[in-house]
Amino acid sequence: MEELTPFEQFLGLLGYLKIGTSVEIPWLGIILLVTSCVLLILLYRLISRKISMEISRHGESPNFYNTIKFFLRVIILIVIVILTVVFLRINHEYVLIISGIFVTAITFASMKSINNFIVGIYLSITRPFSIGDYVDINGVEGIITEININHIHIKHRDASSSILPNMACLGAKIENFTISTNWYSRHISELNQAIENNSMQLAKKESSQLRLLNQKLREERNEMVSILKEVKAVQESFIKRKEAEEKEKQELKEEKRKERAKRKTDKINERAIDIFGTKVVKDDGKEKVKKAIQNKAKPVKSFDLPIRSIYTEEEKIVRYTFRVDLARDPKHNDQLLTQLCEEWTDEFEVTPRWYICEVGSMITYEIVILTPDPYDIIHFYDEFLEDLYQAMYSKN
């Protein structure tokens, strides 16, 4: 008989659960294992909640939170396996054999999951998109509502959703319509540099081609400046909304605090009346304070500003582009497209733009919709197209 170590002797204090003739599991080991598992689960939830709060406070991407949660689960699972071996006194030879068989079976059965996991890590490092972005991944178009280590969730324009494995993103054509609001500032700087270089070449040598290029660059620069002004106005609106919402939250907290204080005061006075026959806490001046608050100028309320989804961010804007073919009537098309884009300014907060791409038997126009909220594409795209074609063909 093998000599037991002090720890094994300790585990055997409450006796053993016998399974067959050769397997003995210490009762104290079972109790310690169950207790450890419960504590680990509680610790996991506590750490997850703490990480979630920190990520929300610092404005980090939810993708980061999902990745950390996954690795936490893996670590806890490994710890539970080790504790099971230690507390239940499982023979190490059996552990190695069972682990080898188990790992081999799992590897063959979950090759796709492992591939998705590896690609998921790659996506979390490269970050070609994040939650709330409006994307087109190999023809699958919509808003990314969830990203985890195995797959991503996409909400489509028809309100349906689909789950796309991470492997589908590897080598796929990914078009992300959500851009940083700083993109326009950078593009304007690049155009200014190009105009300056072109002007220097014109000063050295007169050329109609260079002059035409210079004119086009200036027109594009002016267009970008105009768009940037609207984008900044959207940013200001977003900041005002956040400030208004924060102020409303603080006001609500203050109202609840006053309510609690009033209830407490009323209870004290009720007791005082019963005992002394009079109130001990006076509420003189409450009406004056109430009137002063009512007469105070009303602040901007969040509901006075455009309603936006949770995917709206101050530093991001959706630049959604698509093409339409219209009859060869440039003057008529220009007038109607300009009018239509101006009519849709209120919905998107930024006036949509249009550009001529190709001229053949038809004229191909590129329509650019700019909006701070990706849900605007889902809600208004079909209506925008309907208005476009109604405007075009009602005149013909």
C-alpha cells in the first residue's frame, strides 16, 4: 500500500466514496471541489462586472470585453480541471491518457471553432470594424451588433439578422462605411497639399491640363469643407444631447433624493405629532424654493434633439455610398437630385451628396448618404430610393 502524503491524509478525514473495488474518492475533496467551483464562478462574475464597468467608463469597444470574458472562462476551466485532479486524487497516468483522447477528439470535432477562434483573435488585433459599424462583408450588409471570439452578428436593412462565422471574414472583401469624423479634415489637408504642388507646377509651366486639375481639386476641397461644417454641427448636436441626458440623470437623482428626504421628514413629523403634539422639522421656505425652480429658465432637454440609437458615436459618421443609373438628361437629373438631397437633410442631419461616375447610354450617379447613426440607413434607405425614383419618373 502506498504511503499517503499529509495532504492526502487531510483529504481522507471524512472518509471515502468507493466506486467499484479500486476507486476511492475522498468526501472532503468533493466538498472542497464544489466550494472552489462556486467561489470561482462568483469571482468570474465579480471580475466580469468590474471589467464591464471599467470598459464603459473608459469608452472601450465591447469587442475587447467579449475577448477578455472568453479568456477568463478558459482560465477558470483550466483551474477547475487542476482542482478536480488534486482534490479527487485522480491518478496522473489516467489523467494523461484521458486528456490525450479528449484533446484529440475535441480538436477533430471543433476544427471550425478553433479556426473561428484564431481568426477572432486576428480580428480583435487588426480591428477592421467594431460594434455599431455599417459594413458590407462579401455582400452581407448591415450593422454589426455583436462581435465575439467565434462569430459576428449583423442586422440587415429588412430588420432580419444573421450570424457570420469569423472565418468568413478572412480573405473577404470588407467595406466599412463607418469612418472617423477626422477623415474629412485629413482629406482637406491632402487636397490643400495637392493644390499647392499643382500651383507650383503651374507657376513654372503653363498647362491647360494642370489648370483644369487645379480647378477640380479646388472644387473637391470646397465640397469637403462644406461637408466638414455639417459634420461638426452633428458633433455639436451629439455633445449637447449627451450633456442634456447627463443633466436629466442628475436632476432625476436629485428629485429622488429630495423625495426620500421628504418621506423621512414626514415620518419624523408624524412621530413627533404623536409624542409632542407638534412638528419637529419645519418646512418653511419650501414653496419659495419650488417657485424659484419653476421660474428658472428651462435647460435643453434630450428629447428636443434628434433621437439616436446606441450605436451613435461622437467621433464616427457613416458614409454610405451606392450607385443609380438615370436617363441622359443631366440638367433635369441635377435639379431633382439636388432638391431630393436637400429634402432629406433633416432625417440624416447632413445633406446627402451626389456625383457623376460614368456616362454611357445612361448616366451613373454615386449617391453619398452621411449620417451619425447607422440605423438611419436601415430606417430610411428604402424610402430615400422610393422618393428618388418617384421624383425621376413622375416628370417623364
